[in-house]
Amino acid sequence: MTGSQSVALSVALCTHNGARYLEEQLLSILNQSVPPQQIVVSDDASTDDTLAVLNRAMAAWQQAHSDVVVELLVLCNERALGVTANFEQALAACTGVLIALSDQDDVWLPGRLERMLAEFARRPTLQLVNADARLVDAEGAPLGLTLLDTLGISAADRAAVHSGRAIDALLRRNIVTGATLMVSRVLVEAARPFPAAWVHDEWLAIVAALTGPMDLLEEPLTDYRQHGANQIGVTTLDASGKIGRLRAPRTARNARLLARAAVLEERAGLLTPTPSAETLRLIAAKLEHERMRSTLPAARVSRLLPVVRSALLGRYARFGLGAQDVLRDLVQPV
């Protein structure tokens, strides 16, 4: 089915060589307690049977559920756009007032859409809601972990989101995972074009925090599959991960952080409604902090004074992971 009229709920599903798990994910979307009216699939130059699996699974489900109409729109990229641009393309093509984001390899719990729709119905000005997820292995067996805990999302960060101060958490680090998101169409339009320096979910979250309320559901609504070939998977903050980061070269990462902060400052003042003067000052201070970090000298002893000065100003705690980032900037090789 095709059409151009707006629908209540769309799903933006991005694929790239996802044939192995796609059918299970697609069926978990179609079999929701409240199914979507539209699914937009943006395929990023797959070379496997992704599209054949998609069409076969969709046709079989529709034949078995002839009383339910779900519009399917498939966009095919001859050349891969990459994750962020591919999701922007899928989101732009969705006509839903609300849009749920989907990876190709997860499984949605049956009440995911119903639970999130209820939250938007309760608070119509919401721009974005994300949720926790259960981590599962390649075969779908639970790993005994949840996404928020594995990512080290603190109680303070969760409280900031719930109290309407998500920007405080997001200026420190990303706390949102795209595979768990539902967003408003208004937010998507405000966030476009998505800057290349940002990942799509991080950008949507920070624009939401700047323009309207967002919130976090601390309940798992997705089985988030970890199979070793994820385009974007879970990065843990355990002891071995932290030590590995201290040994990693710093130049490329800090250049990325600086580019992101520069784009954020440039775009923030153009948003509607305009963020408060206090928030714009925080964003400018974040940019200044990342500029300092990106220009630290190669000689470690010469880094001590600027790093300590910024730490005493509270910027490492305000715009990063505090002592962990102080140590990283003091010891990481160039």
C-alpha cells in the first residue's frame, strides 16, 4: 500500500545486510498490541537477501492479517549513506505524527508501542521518549543485563531527564539509544538536517532537550541483540573498558567532540523555541572546554596546568565524566 496522507504512527526501520535477523524484528513490530500504520524501511546498499526477506515476511503477514492495513515504503540506497544519514532519510519519509525508530536485529516486546503511545497521549508536548532494553545474545537469550545499567547511566542522569533538565545529562554524555526511541514528527523537522558530526540518536535527543520535554521509561521494552556485527552496539564502562580508553590515541576523538560542540553552538540559537540564555551560555562553555581539550600538547607534563584549571572550574564534571576524563586527558597518547 502507498499513500501520502499523515498517519498516527510510523516506524523508521534501517537495514544494511540484515537478512539474518530482520524477519524476527519485522514480525515483532507487526504483532505489537497496537501496530503502526506505516513502516518505512531504508536499506543502505545491502548485498545480502535483506530485501527478499523483508518482502517475503511482509507479504506472508499481510495475507494472514488481511483485516489490518500497514503501509510499507521501501527506500533503496545504491551507495551506502551510513547510519546517521540513512536514519535521517527514513525519518524524513515517515508521515506519522509519531515515529518509532527500529534497528534491523532486535525484537520489540509486544507492548512497546502501546506503552510509548500512552506516554505521548498523557503529555502531548513530549518530543522524545526512550526506554531501557534487555541485552540478549545472538540467539535471543537474555544476558542478565539491561542497556541503561550496562551503559552506566547514573541515577543523577535519570533524575535530570525526569525533571526536565535532560540537557544537563546530555552535555556530559549521550544517554539515549536510537533502537529504543519514539519521537515526534515536529522534532524530526526541527533536527534536520542531521549534522555529520553527530549520530542520529544523540542529535535527536539533544534537540529534544533544547526545544521541548523528553523523558525516559526505565523499563525494558526491547530485546537489544548483541551479536558481534552490530553497526552500533553497547560500549561498556567497566574497568577493562576504562583502561583501554586511557591507552587509545586522543587526537581523532577530541577532534570529533570539538566538531560536535561547534555544530551544537551554531544550531542551538536557530532552534524554535530558542533555548534560554543560560542554556546557550552552557553550550558556549562546552565548546570552549572541548576546544581546550583538542589543543592539549603532546607532552603530558605540559597538559597539567590547562587540565587542572578546567577541572577547578568544574568543566570536566559539567561537560564530561569528571575525574575519568581528567585522567584521560593527562595520560592518553596523541
